[in-house]
Amino acid sequence: MNNKNNKILYSAKSKGPINIALIKYWGKENENLITPLNNSISLTLDMNNFYTETNIEILLNNDKNNQKDIINLSINDIPSKITPRIIQVINKFKELKQDMQNDFYIFNIKSKNTFPIASGCASSASSMSSLVICLNKALQTHLSNTILSRIARLGSGSACRSIFGGIVEWEKEGNENSCAHQLYDENYWKLNVMLIIVNQKEKEISSSNGMKLSKETSDFLSYRINNIVPKHIKEIKESFIEKNFEKLGKIIMKDSNNFHSVCRDTFPTINYLTEESEFIIKIVDEINKNEKKIICAYTFDAGANGFIIFEENNKEKIENYFDKIIFNKNNENIKEEWIINLINKKNKEGKFINKVLFNLGKGPEIIE
Ligand code: PMV
């Protein structure tokens, strides 16, 4: 019997957010369980512009000649390879749903990213967090966010943080129970994030492969894990309690620098940053120098795009600086010499593509 006239047993639609790590996760303690070598802290971003939308339909596979689960996945309407991690996530839900255990199913999953193709922002965190809450809704498993975070972790480490909104921590302890938790909700501190999308170089080494190589070859990594991260976690938590942006900004930049030094110390070396990334760092340094205090901070994940963090009350000022310096906007009659110098320095070919502004967000949502 074929599946053509088979009826849809379960369905749901959801969307999931990206997150940006302030204290970076880099290195797995256990490759299969995807448990981290160090704690990490991130901001979950709103879904006004960037998110992954997931649509799931689940049918019974009643083809007697092909008794197995079948997963059909398309990403942005293009059929996509099913990774062992996706299978692991689906199997977890089957394990938890008693009445599904004796049958085989067809999972039709359509995933759509709203990110511009050139942004290089294909985020496993938004897609996995969206997938997990979508399955939870479709299958009516009513799992807590803690359990959903554990399952999302099996899909992609950083995805376990995208299950929660606001400011989120993923602690290294926990083994198979390893999961993230919310430190503060999205309203606790009005922080904004400006993503500066730059021209990407040829495909970089994936975060999974990069962190594996760092664990094998970088002498700096163990120093980072044992000495730097615990200090940064302690200080960043103090900065949250005090709502002290100077302190927060400094740790964000230091942790990004430290993470990228580990990448450079990896053999063969890894360099996620480009000329454009270095220029973004320079702009942030100059803004802070001229404002005589830290009002914005940069951070870079495993890619060249820059994430600039600041308090909402400085949004206009910072957006304006970046518009003038790299997007050639409002740049008539500039008096400040440091801005003129930066504009002159800017690579005239203009490899900066776009900027996207975010507030902190609430976490994934069910649409249907
Ligand atoms: O979980 P992954 O494989 O997407 O790795 C994420 C690694 C970083 O983005 C560089 C850091 C982080 O904590 O998100």
C-alpha cells in the first residue's frame, strides 16, 4: 500500500530565534552527547527580521515493503540531507511518546530561514530550537523548556540556549541532562544588538570541526577553559546584577578576542575574522575612545559578521556612527577628525553588506 492517501496525524508550525554568545562555547567534552567543555552565556534575539520557520506534518508509514521512519527535509524549498543529529532529535521524541513506538512514520519537515542568503547566517540554533518546539506541539508531548533544551542540544549545542528568551546560560555540568536556563528575561536590561553583515570569504571550517580541531591541537584552549571562562562568567554575572555596561562591554570583547585567539592557536590555524571584521573592531574601539567610556562592544562567532552590543539609549548614536563610517549615510559636513580618518581608511570597495538591529527576544514560538 502506498502513502499517497495517507492522512496527516500530527502537524504544527513554529519559529525559532538566533542567539549570539557573549561567553563562547568552544569545545565538546563528549562528541556524541554534545556536552560543552565550558559554560557559555548568550542573548536570544528578537524574531522581527531573522528566524527559522518550521512546518511539520507527520503521517503513518503504512508501506509494508518499506517499514522504517522516513524523514523528508527541505530547507528554503531545497531538499536537504538528513543528518544523524536530526535523526537523534526525532528519535528522542519517538522515545518519549509511548504510542508512537510500535509504528513507523513519515516526517515531512519544511524549514525556512528569513536570513538573506549572502549573510552567512545559516543558524543551526534557530532551526533546531524551532524544530524541537514544533515537534513538541505536533506530538502533544508537553515537555518543559528544560527538556526541550536538552533535546535541542542534540541537534546543535548552541541551540539549547535558543529555547529560552533574554539572557541565557548553558552550564558545562550535566552530561546527558546538559541544558540551558534563563538568567534574565528579555525585559530585564534594554540591550540592543546590531549585526553587521560583511562579505563572506570562501566557506569557513564549521564550528563542529573547528572546535574538534581546537580541542586536539590548541594549547590555549585548556587555559581558556580553566582560567579565562570562569573569570569571565563571574564578571559578566556581576555586570548583569549591576547593569554595568562598561563592565559587560569589556568582558564581551575580551571573550570574543580570547575565543578567536584559540582559533588562531589551532593547528592548522583557523581565522574566522576578515579585514572587514578587523575594521568593525577598530570602529568600536574608536567610538569608545572618543566617548571616553565603553558604550558599545563587538563580538564575533565562527564567522566574519560583527555583532555590536549596546544599551538601547545609545542606539541612535551608535547606528549613526556606523551609518556614517561604513554605509556612507548622513556623512556630509562631518567635523570629527577621527570619523573622517575612519571613513578614509574604509576599504573603498565596500564589502559591508547590511546592518540588522535586534532587541532581546522571547524565544521560539508556535505559529499554528
Ligand atoms: O553549536 P554550534 O555548533 O553552532 O557552535 C557554536 C559556536 C559559537 O557560535 C562560536 C559559540 C557559541 O557559543 O555560540
